[in-house]
Amino acid sequence: MPTRDPHLITVRSERRIALDPSTVWSMLADHRFDAIWREGVEEMSQDTTGTVRNGTRTVEQFRSLGQRTTNTAIISRVEPGVAFSWASTSGTDADGERRIEPVEGGVRVVLTTTSRPGSRIERMLGPLIGSSLRRALDRSLERFEDLVLESAHRL
């Protein structure tokens, strides 16, 4: 029977958006938009143009709990138009997935992040950190919906 690491912090957030999958994917899978909608992201870049593909590298300047961190990551397991996974290569030890699922009248956007706290204090504060991350993901998806709807209405 597999064991679960009690120090892992896994959070998931989802939101229904009343738009077609391709419109949502074009912004969800392009990290150049992240600083607009992701809470805590001050700057974000990727080494490819347009939507991510296997091997795309990202760099983000992230602020959380008053501290600024530079995180780098690599994109893997891309299912174009559907989902991609990412894993940090420096900075915060984390990985996750962005996914869109068709639903009646639009799509469900699902964000999942797993982080591995490094310090003893971070591990002790795991439940608090997890709750904070979940709220941040929820607020980020709300801003993402506003951004993608506004962008679609301008077209």
C-alpha cells in the first residue's frame, strides 16, 4: 500500500468558464499572461512563444508571505488544448498541472499544485500554508476568468 508524505502540500482549484476550449487554452497555456492573473506572480517569462510545449522553460518572480522568490520550471507532458504539467528546477520545490475539461456551455479549468516545504517551520505550518495556497488559487482562477472573458469579448 503506498504511503502518503505528510509534508506534501497539494492544493486544487477549479472554475467553470463559459467559453470554448481553444480560447481558454490560448491564455492558460501561455505563461506570459500569468503576472496578470496569478496571485503572487510579479513577473513571468517563458523561453518559447505562444502556448507551452514539452521542454518550455519558465522563470517567475513570486512574492509570498513577504518574501520574493525566483522560481524556474520546465513544462512536460503537454496534451495540446487539454493539459500540461510543470515541475520546478530551482526555487520553490513544487510541481503541478493546468487542465481544461469540456463541460456543458464551456470548460472547467483545473489547477493543481504540490509543494514540498523545505524547512522545519514550513513543514509545521503546512496546513496553514495549504489553506493560504488554496485561497490564492481560487482568487487567481477568478481573475483568470475575468481576463479570458474580457479578452474574448474584445475579439
